Amino acid sequence: MFGFGWSVFVGIALGFGFGVGCALAVMYSIFMGGYRAAIREARMEPRPERYVRALERVDQVVDGTGIAGPHRV
């Protein structure tokens, strides 16, 4: 019974660790892929239509301080 208890503990610890770690790695890679795409699109000439539309939406939401107003969420 002693071996089974430790096996369960180690299994849960490794499963949780690898599960959360892999999920964070996947989310980070998706974030960095989007970040790289945004930088690439920002440097393109002429600007892609999707990028221009996103800038227009940001300009509508964000006030002069760079913070979204309470009524503009």
C-alpha cells in the first residue's frame, strides 16, 4: 500500500506539472506567433487591410491617455 500511495502522488504531481507546463507552452507559442505576425504586418508597406481596421478599432476604444474609457469597452 505504501508504494501505491507514492505512485499516485508522483503521478498526480507529474501529470499536473506536465499538463500545466505544456498548456502554458502552447499558449506562449500562440501568443508569440501572434506578436510576430503583428510586428511583421506593422512593418509592411502597404499596410494590410486587417491591420488598418484593427488600428481604427483601437483608436475608437482608447482615449488620449492610452487607457480605454469606462464607457468604451
